[in-house]
Amino acid sequence: MKNFVVKTIANAGALAVAVWLLDKITLTGGSTGKKAGTLVLVAVVFGLVNLLVKPVVQVLTFPLFILTLGLFTLIVNALMLLLTSWLADKLDLSFHVEGFWTAVLGGLIISIVSWALNAFLPDEG
């Protein structure tokens, strides 16, 4: 459970950096507390998407991973971010990613920041 909380916090931080850096990834809402709560909920959705959907997509597109020497990972990450944005809209969370190329760049930013945060946060199970 502790590992899930740490990964969720890292994802929320990474999503916050992407929102801060990219104009077309938006987080609307009232107070800073409400935005932080929304970021945590979006991070949970993002984590569930990466846990449940991403492995299936990776297996189905494995030949493209081989053909592109792993660069297709950027596309899969972008699709997971777009799916998270769509689910956030359905769950009435004020998070939106506008456009595929924004999702590619956002996915790259989220991957780098999440990796860096996970390197510094404790990961005991």
C-alpha cells in the first residue's frame, strides 16, 4: 500500500510539472487545494490506466517496439495520457490534454519527472 501511495504522489508531481510546462495540458478549478486533490485523483486514474491498459497495448504492439527500437513507447505513453484525459472528463475531473503531439510531449515529461521522483522517494513495500 505504501508503494502505491509513493507512486501516486510521484505521478501527481509529474502531472503537475506537465501542466506547468505545457499550455495545452490544463488543470482548471478553484483553489490550490482543489487542484492538488484533482491532481491526486488524476494520478490514480493515470496509474490504473498504466497498470491495466498499457501492458495489453504493449503486448499487441510488440513488433512496433522492436521495429522502432523502443521509440514506439513514446506513442503508447501519449495514448495512455490521452485515455487518462478522456477518463478524467468522464469522471468530471478538470484535467484535459489537447492534441496528440501535446500528449507525446506530456508523456515524455511525465516519464522523466516520474522516474526522477521515484529515484528519490522511498519505495519500501
